Amino acid sequence: EYFICFTEPAKDRLAVQRHLAIHLEYQRDLEKRGIIVAAGPLSDERGEEWTAKGMIVYRAKDIAEARRIADADPMHRDGVRTYK
């Protein structure tokens, strides 16, 4: 099954930037294993400005597994970003 994770900052831009490298490393690993289908930042409705929000599409056996994957993301694990 596929699960969509909408993510947004819970802390300031500097905290997000400090976690970016480890977050991307985590995502690259999931992508190599076929767990992340797509991921990236979301722009405004005109497509001109980044909203600081993002979306990740996970492949998982159920919602509980998808939540475990999202919870393990360093951005979410450390409270830098939240998701639903």
C-alpha cells in the first residue's frame, strides 16, 4: 500500500537546515530499498514559492508500519518537523 506523509516545520529554519543532511541520507536509504516512492518540497499554488511544507509517499504493509518509518526520520524523530 501507499501512504502519503505531509510534513511541516516545527522549529526554525536553522534547525531544519542542521537536520537536512541526515534526513536526506535517511530518505536516500529508503528510496534505494523501495520504501519511498516520491518525496519533495511543496510550493504555493502558483508554483513560485516554497511553503516550507513537504510530502513523502511511503510504500508500507499498513499504516502502523508507515508511521514507524515516518517516526524514524531524523526530522520527525528530533521534533524539527511534524507530520500527518
